[in-house]
Amino acid sequence: TGCTSISYYAQSLQGHVEIMAARKDVGTLVQDPSTPQALRARLTSASAIRRFATDELALPDNSSYRSYVDVGRNDVTLAVFAAPQFSLAPITWCFPVFGCVPYKGYF
């Protein structure tokens, strides 16, 4: 229904904006002495892997994997897939701009 769509878009927009606003630069976090050692090690490893991908595999040197957000939970989003009873054919949801997909994502 229209109300369901509005609430779905609202949670999606709010979740996205909150994550984007909370981003921190990976390089800054690695240099920050208050960053926990385990996190620093993971970020350093991710940066080295990214550098390898750019230098050795000629993948694009863009902004991917240059920021980090601790969302305070194991999953950033949950993807919900559905099918009619006794069927394996997925239900699809259609959205303006994004088209039709066989899932809904929730923050």
C-alpha cells in the first residue's frame, strides 16, 4: 500500500543517511591511537588489499573501502526474500529509479 511504501522509503533513507553521516576515514582511524588494535589491524589489512587491487589488478582507484562505520551490530542491513506458499519463485518489488528486485532491504 501507499503507507507501507512511504514507511519503507523513510526507513531506507534514514538508515542510509545515518551511515553516511557517521563515516570515518580509514587512514585517520589507522593513525588514531584510540582506535582499538584489532580494528586497526583489520583496516590496515583492508587498505593493503585495496592497494593490491588497484596497483596489481588495475581495478579503479576510487573511494571504495576508504571509510568505515561501526554500526553497533553485526549486520548493516537485512535483506528479506519472499516467495508464495509452496513456491520457489521469488516475489519482486518494484521501485522508481532502481527497478524491480526480488528482495527488500532494511536498516
